[in-house]
Amino acid sequence: MNIPNLLTIIRIILTPLFVIFMIQEKYLGALLAFTCAGITDALDGVIARWLKQKTRIGAVLDPIADKALLSSSYVVTAVTGMIPPWLSVIVISRDIMILLGVLLLFLFKGGVEIRPTILGKFTTLVQLGTIFLMLVDSQLSFLRAFFPWMFYLCAAVTIASGLQYLVVGIGLFNSNE
């Protein structure tokens, strides 16, 4: 166990806490849990690279923690009416597509390494930022006019990233390696 893996585990633990706060309409608690989870997401990778503490378990747990946080946050904010359901469907569909693609590559190619693309990382940032701004607005109510633009931006980059991963996955699947 190292610091980056501990931070990832903390993010996994914060995810259900965030959902509980959302269900109970305790949006300040949800904002704090989500913010802490986002900070651990940023820190675990930086610390792993800086201290040269990359591990195989970290490489597996980190994307699981990311997907759990993002999927949970998009489902619960759609159910509570904070974001439109269609946005939640787009975000979660992309993640399902990526996971199925990785599974197929693993089954048929035997463990192809897939690295996040710059667009994929930007998409995660936009997705997290959208939820973060929604939660901030639940406390301060000054961003409402920007919501439609945030939703469309999030949808656009999510779709673009999903298509990029689809193209990369097809290329890997068709390669002779």
C-alpha cells in the first residue's frame, strides 16, 4: 500500500458518501465529498509519478474509482433533477462502451494496454467540472444561465472522446499484435 493507492481508496469510499448526501439533499456535504474525491483523483496520479510509486493495483483501481464517482454522480444528479437525464445517459454510455471495449480487447487480444488520451482526460475534467459547478450553484445560485452551455459542452466532448476511443479500440482490435 502506498500513498497514491490510499488516495484512490479514499475516493472509492467518498463516492457512496457523496451519493448519500445527494439523496438526503445535503448539497454542501455532497459538494465537500465530491471536491475531496476530485482532489484525490488529481493527487494520486501526480504523487505516483513524482514518487515513482505506480503500481499494477493502482492502474486497476484508479479507473474503477473514476468510473464509480462519475457514474454515481451523473445518475444521482439526473435522478434529483439537477442535470438532464440525456446527459447522464451520454456520460454513462461512453463509460460502458469503453469498459466493453477493454473487455473485448482483453478477451481476444490478451491484455492490450490502453492509455487515456488527452481528449479523454479533458472529457473527465469537463464531466467532473460540470458536476462540481452544479453543486457550487446549489449553494450560491449564480450559474444557472450557463447550465445549458455546460451540458452541451459536456455532451459534445463526451461524444467526441467516445468516438476517439472507439476508433483507437478498433485499430487495436484489428492490429496483428
